[in-house]
Amino acid sequence: MARITTAGHSLHAILNDWPIGLFTTSLFFDCLGTMARKRNLEETGFYTLAAGYVTGVGAALTGIAEYRAVQREGDVKRLADRHAVVNVAVMTLNTIALVSRIRNQKRVTKSSLALSVAANALTVLSAWYGDEMVYGHQVRVGDRHIKVDDRDWRLPGDEKITSALRAGTQPSAMFDHVT
């Protein structure tokens, strides 16, 4: 299966920041809303949890493409397996928390809060596994540990984005001709 890239970089690495940030923000607003007894803060936590879930699906789909491109043996494969299993657990816990919140009119419950805390803790572990693959084993650095026969699937306009970023121009400059 091909890897998904934009501007020569893994789309998974770009997308995974969104669910991490949104899940963490959701937990922050849930705690703040619970302590201050402010429904609007709890609702903000609910909506950021939902947005984290949606962006998490995108990160997961691109992660599957990356996972399938990793060589099938050795330390990198074991790290990729652990990274994947922990991410499945994170998404499962957040799914259960989101369903609980929907059933409770977006309100924070003890169980939804506990699920979010556990999911955020596991996210730290997952990030360590991902970082260890990239920084410790150089995965996706010069295509090390990637099956050679796989080809990248590039997003439309990839060449223009890559040229603009490498030239040091602002990405918005690519669209100056659009009226």
C-alpha cells in the first residue's frame, strides 16, 4: 500500500497533531467545566472531543498506510505494532467517552472524565512510540525501514506546495493567481 504524502512529508505526521491537541483541550475544558460548574465549558469540551475524534479518524487512516509500508520484521515492526495498538485503545476510549457525553446531553460524567484521562495518558505513550520510530530508528527519514516497492500517493498540487515550501515562500503565495 502506498504512503500518503504532501510536500514530500508524511501526511500522518502532519495530521496526528490535530487529535492530540483536541483531545488534550477537551480534557482541559472538561476539568475546568466540572470544577467551575459551567455548562458552556463542558460543551466546549464535548465539541473539542468530537473534533478530536473526527481528526483522529484521519490520522488513523493515514497511519494505516504508513504501517503497511513498514518492513515486516525487527525493532521497527515491534514499535509500529505497539504504536498501532495504543492508538486503537486511545480511539476506543475516546469513542466510549463521546458516546457517553452524547447520552448525557454533552455533560461530563465521572466515567467520561476517567476515559479521557486514560486516553490522554495513552496518547503520551503512543507519541513516544511514534517518535522512537522516527528519531530512534529513522523511519521515513530517507525511506529507511520502508518497503522499497511502495510508492507515495501525493495530494493534488503537491509539486507546487513542495516548491513553495522549499523556496521559503509563504504557502498562500501558491494561490495568488486564484481569483
